[in-house]
Amino acid sequence: MTELPADGLTLHSTIRADDSGGGTVELALIRVPVPEPGPDQVVIRVEASPINPSDLGVLFGPADVSTVRASNGEHGPVVVADLPKGLARLVAGRLDQAIPTGNEGAGVVVAAGSSPAAQALIGRTVAVLGGSMYAEYRLAEARQCLSLPEGTTPAEGASCFVNPLTALGMVETMRLEGHTALVHTAAASNLGQMLQKICTADGVPLVNVVRRQEHEELLRGIGATHVVNSSSETFMADLIAALAATSATLGFDATGGGVLAGQILTAMEAALSANAPEYSRYGSATLKQVYIYGGLDRRQTVLTRNFGMAWGLGGWLLPHFLRRIGYEASERLRKRVAAEITTTFASSYAKTITLRQALDPASIAVYAKQATGEKYLVTPHG
């Protein structure tokens, strides 16, 4: 077994409340012991971990990132941001706890326990989902690790789980719930590009909703047929036409707030009603469903009820979906991701930063925007 260092850096987030019901969130690098692995465990030298939108919720909680300021701590920079008055109650369960951050990542197994499954991973490049990946070293169960194909770099495998499995989960949800086509918003993201490639390969009609002309061009460049721009004056007419052409009755919305989810339901109803044999004051009997899976728009979700009575709006989360389909089905999806990690599920990053640079206010101002094309990759060893 490789001799392990005594400790390693990890990035923790701590939220503290004040008397006003607000408070602060503090991000700091902390040195923690590197444990010896148990029989079915491995120690991974983490080489790459992406900053996903889901990571920002753990890093900053409900804090106002425009208030970020930096200072120096014992092991590196410390960043503090303010929680607006009254919002500490939203995170009451994690107050005063130093929470390790980083949902997923990849690295090389440098030590392993005695079991055959753990020993088989020695020296392998593996990807892991499960938190605590903004760290130099990560203890993991061998079963948690996805062994990547020979020649795959940690940077190529860093985003093996959240985006790929979410994209595959959308298509699987469509099949499980009896729909035949999809709508997806914020569709030019890394995840959106993966979803388009999956749908092209699997023959699934997909309507992509974007906000910019360059995002339209990007998606059409990778084979998208239906792309509509929510900033266009003809957006609703374009959306209805695309839904009529695809018969899409299931949508996944990354924005969450504002009117977009309601617009999708309205357009679905209009597309269905246009071909209805007779008028019904209750609207189409076909179920129209939109799942909110992200929070790019923090405003209230606004619905204008003009889409009949056969509709649903709910939340969708990857861990819940994986529990729903079970271990064997989840493994099938994981194996597809590993096999196509440099093609269908390839990710691109605007910038690579170290753990210390992740606490630079200038870097935070960029990656906290969650803007398309500005995804960051953390390399804990620099």
C-alpha cells in the first residue's frame, strides 16, 4: 500500500446565524487527517472536480455572493459572504457545521483496503459522486467508484455523474412515465449538450429552449433540430410549433423561477388543442408535465392557468431518481457514461483553478453566475 500523507486540504463551508435572522457563510481550507482505508475502501488523490450549480447551494447556501470578501486563514484564504435578514431559517439544519464541499470529481486510487474489489482499483483513474471532492484526498467505498477507461484523464472524468446521469435520467423518466419527447431549458449548457447527443443517438425528439442566438447556433452545430429562443418576440409561436412537431409533453426546467415553466405548459396545451377532434372546456386529456430541476432564476415560479386540467409541475432531483430506478438500472447508466466519457458526455471548462483560487473573489464572481460557457474545474493539487 502506498504511504499516505498525514493530512490534506479540504474546502469546508460553515453558515452562522445572527440575531436578525441573517448571518454569514464562511468558506475556508482546512487540514484534515487522511485515513487508512478499510477493507472495502480506497483513498483517492483527487485531481479534478467541477463546480456545478448544485455545488453552489452547498458552498454559499442562500448568501448574497455580491457581498463576498476575503481574508487569510491558517491554511489559506478565507471567504465570507452575508446572508440577508431572515434567511438563516432556510438552512437551520446546517448552522455552525463545517460542511465539506464538492459533489463529484475524479482522481487516482493511491491506497486500497484488502478486499478484491478495492485492490482492483489501485492505480486506476476513478470518478466518484458523494460529496467532499474539493479536497486533496478522498476516502471512498470501492463500490462508489466508477473505474474509467484506460487513457482517460481525471479532468475528462471529473464530470462523470451530475450532468451525464441527469441527462440520462431525463430520458429514462420520459420512458418510465409514458412520454415520447422532451423539452429542456437552459439547453446550451454542458448538460444540455449531453442531452441533445443522447436524444440524437436514441432517436428521441427534443425541443431546446435557450436565451441567446449563439446558443441556438451551438446546439444546431451538434445536430439539434428544434431550438427556440425565449428572448425572441416569436418565442411562444416558435415553441408551440416545435411542440406540435415533436408531440413533447414532458419538460425539464433548469431555471425554476419566473414564467418559463408555465409558458411551456401553455404551449403544450396549445399544440395538443390544435389537433383535438373537438373542443373541451377542460383542455386536452393528455398529461402535460414539467419538472423543475434547477434554480438559475431565484424568483417566484409564476403560473398562468390556461393549460387545462391535465398537467403537473414538480421537482426532480438526481439522487431521488437513482433510488427510484434501483442499483442495477443505475449501474447500467453509469457504464454508459464511462464508455462515452470522451464523446457523448465530454465536458468543457472555461477555466481550471486550484483550491485556493476557488476562494478568490474574482473567480467566485464568475463561477457563481452559473452562466453557459463559464464552468470552472477545480484541481486540488494545482
